[in-house]
Amino acid sequence: MFFSRPRLASIRPRSGHRLLTAGLVLLLLLVGASAAPAPTPPEPDRVATSQGELVIQPIHHASLVLLWQQRAIYIDPVGSAAWYQELPPPDLILLTHLHPDHMNAETLAALGDDRQAPIVAPPSVRAALPPALAERVQVIRNGDRSTVAG
């Protein structure tokens, strides 16, 4: 018995179906990403120094918190403020650059407390922040040195 192969054109989806399928896949990815639980941070690294222990707590991607001498330095805080609930509030916030996975105004505003920790950032980051946050920024350019928050 001889079987013939179906013509490929007859089993390919129409272009409208491809667009609908692509849209549904994108929607599922976006909904799944927004519903994702907070990442579980790994155990912190602990480094002995001559002036006390330095605790390096990774949060997510480039976000981390340094704890040293009763001070908390937040670096590139992004994500939900809930990710930082178990940590002391920031004494200083460092923002490295403008990408949204390194700087998020909503996260910065949510991390605010009565002390309003100073923010250190390059000029492009300061320019992108809303006025209430931008006024807390001390601009430091590549190669600059400064003392902030003691």
C-alpha cells in the first residue's frame, strides 16, 4: 500500500493564527513573570575585616546589600520592597547605571524611611529619577572620589 505525504502548505498555520499564537505566548510569559514569587536570596557571604565582619547579601541579579559596622549599603536595589524587609533600612544607596535591572524609581521610593538615605549615582541616573529622589542624589562621575554618609 502506498501512502502519500500531505502537502506542507495544507498543515501550516495561516499567518493570522501565527500572530495569535505569538500573542498568547507573549501574554503567558508576561503574566507568568509578574506573578513570579520573590526570589529566595542565597546565604550571605561573610568576610572578616580588621574593623568587623562585612556581610554581603545578594538579592537578585545585580542587587545586593552590604552590612558593615551597623550600616547598610544598598547597591542597585530593584524588585519588590518586600525583598528587603528582613534587612536594615539603607544608610546609603549606590546606583551604578540607568538600566532598569539596576535602577528602579518605584523600588527606591518604597525603600524610603524617615532617614531618607542619600543616593550616589552617575548624572544620567539622577536625570532619570523623579524630583523627590533626584534631590537626594550625590552625583559621582567615573574617576571621582567622595565621602558620603560618613
